Amino acid sequence: MSLLTKQRWNSSRAREARLAWSLISPTALIVFGLIIFPAIFSIWVSFHDVGLHNLNDVFHAPFVGFENYSKVFNDFAFKFQDVQNWGAAVTSVVYSFASTILTIAVGLIASLLLNRPFRGRGLTRAIFLFPYVAPIVSVAFVWKWILDPRPSGVLNDILMRLGLIDAPQAYLATRGLALALVIFIQAWRYFPFAMLMILARLQAIDNTLYEAAEVDGANTIQKFKHITLAELRYVLGAIFLLRLMWTFNKFDDIYLLTGGGFGTRVLPVLTYQFSFQMFDFGRGAATAMILLMIVAVFMAFYVAIVMKKVEE
Amino acid sequence: MSTERKNFIGHLADWITWPRFIFAATMIFFLTSILFPFYWMVSSSFKTRAEIGGREPVYIPSAIRLDAYDELFNPDNPSYQKFGLNIINTLKVSIPTAIIAVILAIFGSYAIARLRFKGKNALLNGILLVYLFPGVLLIIPLFAMLAQIGDRLGFDVQDNLGVLIFTYLAQTIPVALYMLTNYFRTIPDEIEQAALIDGCSRLGVIWRVTLPLSIPALVSVSIYTFMIAWNEFLYALVFLNDHAMFTMPIKINTIFNDPSPRPHVVMAASTIMTIPIVLLFLALERYLTEGLTAGGVKG
């Protein structure tokens, strides 16, 4: 080793970089081995015929080109057919956008409630977090039990007592209604995330803005529109993109509530069904890649707008 | 001298204004919609089979009956569910996940927060982007990959809690890394510099200075990583087949899909799974909320 390279090797900067890499290598290895490599491998699987029969010899699976993709695109479960049968692609988009918007709306109202001081605010805030932190399995099954189709279901009982329905309804087994309810339950479960993000921003708004507006004679609605909403614009956008991506990727909620039936089959559920009910891993991977491509569009927006703004 | 004596309604009428009314009504609406499902879960778990299967719902159980819990835990019960085993399996998975994820994230986050090296930002952004990846995308290649490796090294992919921990690390490390990096950045660099000048090594600084100052963050990151593993459903559903290896979420799903419906048992199991989490949040709300906005609960 020449003197110059030796100096560089021993310089404090180089030693720091070496230490950094040795500290981070176990994490980097896990992230690479369990996320990045599988993600790339998944592209490979989507172009090959992989089933349960050749799972143990997966690297010799026959190459099938775009066959898996064309199978997915032509599957009745995937493509839009008519107003009655949306197919997983359209259902996914409708479901994600509607749940995200509703979640943010509810979260905004909740944050406004908690933004003003009152006795017991800390406890109330903790209670408001329950739906979000409770295990999804418990939450899904208690909603299923509330919406139970038998007369002993709570919602059936209440609506029949009020005279709004004559006979018990199978809410989660009715096309249209099932999707609406799944969206509603999403908003019930995920609003606390939006609420906390908005609340943090609300508390950072400079109070003099409101005082100035009051001096100018602005009423409550004007103040809300021109100060509160204007100040929240950026955080609302960030929540929107984040929740949109997470909802798009969500499997458990719909799988547990409806099993993907009655017009609620979304892309993650379809991926699961192709892969682990039909054991056609190639087709499952192709579906997942289509899902990822749609999410990638949202990701691009997120990187361009949110992450860039954070760096500034 | 006649003082006007107001009754309760009179006081209320004075106090109430439109904004206050709207506030109170919305608050009541929120609290009922949030709490009713939880009340329904807990109260249903204390009902008998007759109460749960009757023509009409029983809003308030006549007495606290432990029929459902008996079925979960009592070996003499004709439909004994061995739920104790499922609790132990869940703990066997979630405790190691939390410990390993936090230890690895401590080193990784420290490097990102404090040390200068090439490719740091790319690495951090990459890890964050990975956090937005769909779980269903990764499960197929992971399953195929681990089946291959297991075949060579002679372990089973299915019904192997170790394999499950391994896949949970992929889900918990990104968030742990992100939360700890943010926290480490708030610790003033001067304290560490002083220790370095006093002759402490970097690892010594992490152990003696950084970690003691980060205890609240370490607690909250451990709780979040624990919770992710405690709640996880999809990977456990795919990787576990043997009832003796089931974690709680998969077991509850199985009881729910049993041919003879027993909602009180499902609710009892759900109550057991939910109570610890809810109590943790009530007790540590102040420390835990920040982690939520950092994505501590994915989804």
C-alpha cells in the first residue's frame, strides 16, 4: 500500500465511514435480503410459470413471457365488466380513494374537536386512538358481529326497532352496501392517524393570524377557510398520499370482513387468492406487480412533493 | 328579597350556546361510535351461548359468565381451544422480533444520524420507500425463496416460528430505523463530542451517552415493533398450517370460521388480544402518540 492510500485509509473520515457501514450492515443486509431482493425476484416470478409443483425448484420454472399478465388482465375477477361487476382494479381504486377521503374528513373533525382545551382532553385523545391501535383481527370481527345478518345482530335489532327495516339484512353480503361499509369501517379505524397529524399542525398555527383576521372582521367560517385550511393544505396532501398508498396495499381489513366477496375484491385480496388459494404464484406475482405499478405512481407524487419538501 | 333559584335545566340553558351544543353533540357521537364496538366486544365475551344465540341481542349481560373463557382455557371443556398455546406462540414471535429489531435499529440509526458516509441519504430514502411496499408483493417471493433455502439447509418454512420472526424483521426494521434516527438527531451532538474527547470509543459513546438519553424512544419503538408482530395476520396466515403453531390472530380467524358459530368465544379471544394494547396506550399515551405519526402502526 502506498503512503498516500494508507493515509486515506487511516484518515478519520474514512474510519468514520467504515464504522458507519459496519454498524448499518446487519440492517442493510436484512432490508436487502428480505425486501429488495424479494421485490426483484417477484418480477422474475411474474414472468414464469410457478406453482406448488415446482416451488422447490423455482429457478428452473419455465419462462412464459407476458402470459401471467394477460391471464390477469382477462380474468373476470380483475377487469371491469359492467356496473355490477367492477373487477378488482376499479374496486381497488374506488375503495382507496373513497376511504382515504372519508378518513381525512373524519380525522379533520376529530382534530378540531381536540384542538380546543377542555377537561379530560388527554383521556379523550387516548380513547380516540383505540380504533387505530387495536388489533385488526379483533376490530374486524367485532364489526362483523355488529353487522351480523341474524336478527340478533345489533344493527339489525336497532334498525328494526326504529322501524327503518322490516327484515334483518345481510349487510356485508349485499353488493354495493358491502363496499360502502368496508369504506366506512376503514374511516372508523384509520381516522386517528389523520387526526394526530392534523392536530400537530393545528397547534403550530400562529394565533396572531386569527387575531388579525378577527380585527378585520372575519367570521368563523371565513377564518376556518382562509387560515386553518390554508395552513393545513400541505399536511392534508401528505396524509392523503400516505393513506392512499397504505389503503391500496391493505389486505387484512377486507379479507377479514368480506373475504373479498360481494363486490369488495381488491388487488391485494386477488393476489392472495391467485397465490395461496389457486397456488398459481406466477399469476399472483403478476397481479402484485400491477398493484405495485399503480402504487408507484402515488409514490412518485409522494417523493416529488412530500419528501422533497421535508429536505427543504 | 327573592333570589331566582335555577334548576339544572335552567343552568344548562344558560350555559348552552350553538358552538357548545355542536361541540358536545359531535363529541358524544365520536365517543359512542368509538367505544360501542369495544363495549360490544367485551360484553359479548361474558355472555352464555344462549344469550349470544338468542332471537334478540342482549345489550347488558345478566351476569358476568365465563363460558367463553372456559372454552378457551379449560382442558375439560368439550370444545377446548388451547388458546393459552396461541398466546405463548404470539409472545414467542413478538418478543424476539421487538428485541432484534430494536438492537439492529440502534446501530443503524446511530450511523445514519451521526456518522458521515457516502450513500447515506440514498440508504435512508430507500428504506423509507420500502416501507410503502405492499406486503402481498413480498410474500410470494419470500415464500418461494425461504422454501428453497429451507430445502437446502433442512428446515421447514411452514409452521416455523423462527421463519416468521425473520419475515417480521423486514416489516419492523424500517419503522424502527426511521423513528430512532429521528430521535437520535434531537440529541445534542456536543454531549457525544465531549465523551469522545475524553477518550470514549464510538461504541462506548452509544452505550454510555446515547442510549441512556434515548430511553423513552427505545421504549416506544420496542412497543411498536412488538405490536406489529402481535397483530400481524397475512404472513402468519400463509406460513402457519398447524393449529399448535397458530398465533392469536390466525386462531381467532379459525374460531370465527368454525362451522358452529360461537361469537362469544371469538369476542373473548379478541378481548384478550386487545386489552394489553389498549392498556399500554392509556398508560403511555404521551410517549406513544409521536410514534403513531411516524408510522409506528403501519396501515
